[in-house]
Amino acid sequence: MKKNIILILLIIGSNLFAIEPPASKATGIFLAFGVGPRLPISSFANSTDLGYGLNIEVSYTDNEYLPVFLFASAGFEQYPGAQSFYQETDYSNFSTTAIPINIGARYYFSPLLEQIVLLIPIVEISASYTLLKELHEFKTESNRNNFEDESGKFGISAGAGLSMFMMEIMAAYHYLNDNQYVSVDLKVRIPLFINF
């Protein structure tokens, strides 16, 4: 069921960008790759340490939407267990793997700098579905069985950053019930299709 939801979200996201634009409309489709740290907060930080994440994103805009870009992204995130968590519990290993799918919008403000380098402030908001997989391994003396737990959660995220358009740095807060975190991504953006 969870894998079907991810597949449906990917199909919806790809169909957002599959519409053939009219000849009079200026359009752009862009591909971005991002990587950066993930900082668990709230109750999620009680059991996990600083993680990392990778993502790929497709964004779309045209002259009617500018300076708003619509985007869909998919990622992979890994969070190791916290050492303090191991010391206070029967766990010998605990890790969380997340596969987030996001659909949202990004707004580009007027440039702060235009002379030497183009520097544009940006904000974004998105809805997400995340497939979470937790590995639970226990100390031998605990007499507990190891297991994996899989769940899917809906959430939202909001972020802000700076763009040089081909490169961006973006910090975002992600809310999932019991799995809140802050991400910082360095993104490289390349145009896939531009029509004037």
C-alpha cells in the first residue's frame, strides 16, 4: 500500500510537467541534485544523531507563474542512532532510513546582488509523503528479538535560502509526526527544457 502511494505521488509529480505548453508561452523545466546534513529535532533527536540526505528535483515555471516555480522531489535520508540512546536502553544498533517525496512551490524574490554574482533570496513550502524504515537491534543480554519497522507518514516542510540560480543553498524545517528535522542542502540546477 505504501509503495503504491509513493508511485502515485511520482506519477502525479511527473504529470505536472508533462503538459505541452502553448507556443506563445515561455516555459522552463529544470533538474536539480541536492545533498546535505539532516538534524533531528524534538523527540526524533532523543534516539538519532545527525544524518545525511540526497535528493533529486524537477521544477517547472512559465511566464504566467514567474517568479514561482512548482516542483516535485524525491530523496534518500539516513539517520544513525545516538550514542546516549544506546547507553540508556537495550539497543545495540538503531537507524532510520527515510524516502521523502515532496510536491510544492518555490518563490524567488528580487535579486540582492546582480553586478558580480546573481544572488536571489528564495522561500518554499511543500507537502510530503515519507516512507520510514527503522532498524531495531538489541544487546544479546536483553533477550529481545531484532526487527525492522516500516511506516509511511504525511507531512509538510517550509524553507528559505539563497540562489545563484544554477546553485542554491536551502535550509528547511520538516514536520512529520515524531520525526521532525531540519535539512540544509546544497543544490546544483541544470535546465532540461527552455522555450521562449
